Amino acid sequence: MHRIGTIELFSYVAVYAVAILGCGAALRRVVVIDDDETRRGLVGLLVSGGGWAAAQLAYLLAPPPYQYALYLAGLIVGLTTIGGWLYFASAYTGRAFHRNPTYRRAAVGSYLAIVAIKATNPIHGLYFTAERAATPFAHLAIKQGILHWVVTGLSYALVAVGFFMLLDQFLEADFDTRPLAALVGVTALPVAFDIVEIASASLLHLSLEPVGVAAFAVGTLYVFEDRFLSVQLSNGVDDGLIYLDEDDRVRDANGHALEAFLALRGADGARLGDVLPDIAAELDAEAGLLERRDEGGLAYYLVTTTEFVRGSGRAGRLVMVSDVTETERRRQELARQNEQLESMAAAMRHELFNTLQIVGGRVDIAGSELERGDVQSARKSLQTASQTADRMRRLVEDFADLARKGQTIEATETVAFSDAVDAAWRSLDTVGVEFDRENDGEIQADPDRLRSLLVSAFRFTVHNEATRVRVRPTDDGLTVTDDGREHSGMDREAFFEYGGAVPDAEAGIALPNVRTLARVHAWTATVDGDYDGGIKLVVADACAEPRAVSMTARPASETETVASRAQ
């Protein structure tokens, strides 16, 4: 019987010694936590938990006259672990309970009141009673009183609040937090031992909560340190997060990062430069945009880092990759619209200046001809001035309409290629120009803007002195070719400059309009520099499905010319 008692005593001593060592080891590691409030809360929890374990250990090993005081001291020190636990849980999860003056005053007041009850227990004996016992070894046997169970119930309720805050954080986190949740569960295991103690007459009424505190602290700071820190930093963050060690090797990544960058799956331990070299290249660069092409097209990311410093060196860093694709696309669209408006404004200034010169010159000529008595010539000069002013009015209307159509489109629909092409061709005066539409198909576009694009392209060919125009759908757009002037030696970008007067002043805005209307669809419009025998306009990057259809060339017939100028 004596041997069994010795084993049980040694078991209790070993458990509390391990708890003390665990809390001490965790205190040495707590410096890895960058957040001051979280670190302060965990230090308080570890100091109180280690002190509680030390008091319990001293109670077991001290001579009988000191055991009562040491047990009472353990109760008072152990009560502080509740404050440390709640402070830590609130700070770690980003809440502000630990800063609330009302809560802090209530916590201090409750603590002092309970300490007063415990400290005066030798007088009233309502918290616990003690008597000497010889089994399973010589010790001071404790019998809990009514006030103990009241305080214990309140303590468990407060501890449960801390558990809720942590588990809620783990559930919301985009990392695999099952190991951390398991550690929280380990922290609660001593409660089960307390219940067994209540039901057993042979077990000592000692608290093993310090063991749970030590297990939680050691597990989070040594075993799952990366995930523990990453979960706190990622609170409320909906971007991709990649945790790297001091050598920039991948230690962990959240769900957003794994979904956006499939190469991260199974890449633990690999250098980020080998897995995602483009992101690795941005780590030490100034904040800028990273452009990547994925299945959905071009995507834009902002790469930022947060370093973890331990001692005199870097312990790792957390890389946040923010998807700013929509923002960057809107910025590019605004820049495109601004550039477009500036080009249009310059073209309008050019046209207005030319118009004023022509009108002013013709009016002066008319005046001179009237002085000579040549009324017919004066009338013709005034008619020319009127026609020039009318042309300027139409151009202003064209620019206004183009500015409206140049806004980014919200949605597209499937448009029959033949219907769009034929409607655009019929809207122009194309007498004497032969027209071929090769093949058919469908294209995803805004119908009105697509028609305006084609009208502008056809207007250019007609004014380019073409006698034959050929339109052909491609896998990613369409081509328009003519047999007109070649404009050899001319910079191909000059075709798309407003005010360039190519092929002539009247149709000089045709190809600039084509490019503008292509860009609102996210298409490109270029002139093929290798094409001989005329001009070949290429519209690409569209979603098109051409179909082969046998078509024969047909001569153009005189058609109605629309009053509104084509855009």
C-alpha cells in the first residue's frame, strides 16, 4: 500500500513539474508573437498557470503545517489564469473586450471579492475544509464547500467564453485549423479530470488546469507556430496568404492562395521561387502590380509582405497576394477613356480650326466676288462655306455618339456575323464597290457597337478608293480587306490617330473609331503591314465561331445613305 501511495505521489509531482517546465519553455518562445496585446495576454496566462502548478507542487511536497497555506495560495494564483486566458483570447481574435474599461473594472472587482472569500476561508470554512489523511499517501485532504462550486461554475463559464472566441476564429480562418482546435480541446481536458475527482473518493482534489495551459502554449508556439501566427494575422483578410520560413520556403497557405495558385498544393518545404517565380520576384521589390495570365485571361495581383523577426534575424514572412484584377481593369478602362477623349478633343480642335479657316476664307471670297458683281461665284463660295460648317456639325454629332458608345460595355450577346455585316454595308452609299462576305458564323459582341465598328471600317474602304471589299470571320475576330490605296511607307499606327485625315479628311476618323469600338469589347484593331494590294484591317481577341459558307461576289447597288454619319 505504501508503494502504491509513493507511485501516486510521484505521478502528481511529475505532472506538475512537466506543467512548470512547459510554461517556462513557452515563456521563452512567446517573443515570436508580434502583437503586443496577444503576447501580454499569453505571458499572463503562462505566469499564472506556472505559478499555480508550482503552488500545487509545493502543497504536495511541503511539511503538513504549510500545506493548508500553500493550497490556499494555489487557489488564489490559479484564479488569475482566467483573466490571462480571456485577455489572450480577446486579443488574439482581434476583439476589444480586454480593452473595455467596464469589463476590466468588473474583472478586478470580482477577483478581489473571490480572493477575499478564499483568504478568509480559515474563518468561515465555506470554501473548503481540510483534514489529515494517510492514504494513498500522507497529505491534507480537501473537501470542497458550497462557495467553491459557485466560483468554479462561474470560472468554467468565463473560460468557455474564451474557448468560443478561439474556436470561432479557427472556423472563420481560411487555413486548416484542425490542429489548433485540437490543442484548445486538450486545454479543456483537465475539466474532465475534475469531474472524475468529484465522483471518486480516492482521488485528491487537485486542479490539473496548469497542465492544459502548458500543453496549449507549447503546441501553439513550438509545433504549430506558423499556423498559429498566420491565423491571427489573417483575421478578416479575404486575400491569398502564403507563410514562408526564413529561407523563403513555403510553410503554409490559406484556401484563397491554394485556389488562385494551384502550384502551391503540395508545395510545403519548396522554395517559393521554384513554385511561383513571378510572385517570388516581387517579394523584395517595391509595391507594384503583378500581371499573370490564367484560365480567365489576364489577372492582376498586389504582392505585399509582413516579416516575422526573432532575436537578431528574420524568422519568416507572410506574403499577401491581393487580387486587384477588377480594380486594375477599371483603372485601365478609365485611362483608355481619358486617352480616347483627349484624342477626340484634339481631333475636334483640328477640325474646328480647319472649318473656321475654310468658312472664313469662302466668306471673304464671296465678298470679293460680290464687289466684282459675280453673284453666281459668290453663291457657290457661300454654299461651300455652308457645306463645310454642316460637315463640322455632323462630325461633332459623330464624336458625341462615339463618346457614348466608347463606354465599357456591361454585357455581350451572340450576334450572327452575316446579319451584322450586311446591315452595316447596306447603311452606306457604296455604288461601284463590289462586296464579298466570306463564310459566316457568330461573334460575342454588343450588336449596336459591332454594327458601328463595321460601318466605320467600310467607310474607310470606300474612301480609300476601293473597288472591291472582302469581309471574313476568323477564329478570334474578323478581317476587312480592300483593293484601294496601299499607303506604303506610312506608320501603321497613324491610321488610328484622330485628326490624321487618312485616307481623306472626310473619313479620317473611321479607323480611330474602329479601334475605339474594338477596345470597349477588349478586342484589338490593327492594320496588317505585310498585306499588298490595298489595306487589310484585322480585329482580333474576340470570341468568334466562324462557319464555312459558299459565297459569291456580288456587285454593289445603289443603297440608301443614312442621315447619321457612321461611327
